[in-house]
Amino acid sequence: MKLKLLTLAALLTFTQAAMAQFTAGIKGGANITKIEGKSFNQEFRYGYQLGGFAMIGLGEKFALQPEVLYQQTQTKVESDFENVYQEAFREVRDGNVKLNYLAIPIMLNYKFIGNFLSLQAGPQFGVLLNKDDNLLENGKRAFKGGDFSMAAGAQIKLSKVVVSGRYVVGLNNINDIGEQSKWRNEAIQLSVGLAL
């Protein structure tokens, strides 16, 4: 009986400590993106991101911050895009391409200046949601259904308001057509969040 009470007390103490270091919230902001690769315009274009986050304290200096975000990536193809892929493409409206991802970044936060300023780094997994990826005739996909990236940045916390900036670089080839050219996502993400 004594062991059960001791175990229950330890469990309650651990749960209370974990809950004291747990925060959840919502966030949104700009997703400034480009697709790095042959035949894409190399200028950054504006999209947006919306979603939620959680912060799980891992002691005094570290926290884990998983997020679930809806992110829009925009790019523009160059005029020689169709020539590179031997007329396999149907006409792209104004050369504009929009890709919408369900992104899951898992950031490790290092509390550089208390809870005020944190440095962040971690992987980001993306699942392509939209059908604007069908640039090819016969409904074939031009873009792979998933993306894997690394992200790094900084975050400022002012009471319940969280402001962050990150640079995200894709590590895998999202070209689903062939090996003629490697395509990679690249983004600068600026966001404001509210801890609930």
C-alpha cells in the first residue's frame, strides 16, 4: 500500500511539473517561398501559414515545440519550362504554381535569454494537399506528395504573444517527373502566435 501511495504521489508530481511546462497556442503569418531548381523563377513569392503549436518544457534551457501548419508555397515557372520537359506539360496559367502543404515542424528551442528569446532548429515534414501539382498532361503529378526540410530561426515570447522567424530549406527532391532537374522548397517564415 505504501508503495502504491508513493508511486501515485510521484506520478502526480511529475504530471503537475509537466503541465506547468506545457503551453499550446495558435499562430499565423507570411510564408515567403521559392522552389530552387531549373526552370523556376528564383525570386521569393508570398504565401501564408496558419496553424497551432505546443511548447513542452524540457528543463530550464530547452523546450520541444511541435506544430501543425497549413502552408502555401508559390512559385513561377520560367518561359522555357515546357521546353525543358519536351512539351509534356499542359499550359500553366500565367506561369504561376501554388502548392499547399500540411507541415509538421518539430523544433528544439534553446532558451538563449530566459523565456524571452529562444533559438530554434529542427526537421519539418510536409504533405502536399492540393491538386495544382498536376502540371503534366494525362493528370500525372509533377510534384512529389511529401517534403522533408530543416528549419532554423529565433523566437521572441512577450507574455502570451510569440513572434518567430525561420529559414527552411528542403532536403529532398520534390520533382516527380524524372531526374532532369532537382527541385527543392526554400522558405523564410515570419509568424505571430498567441499562447492560450
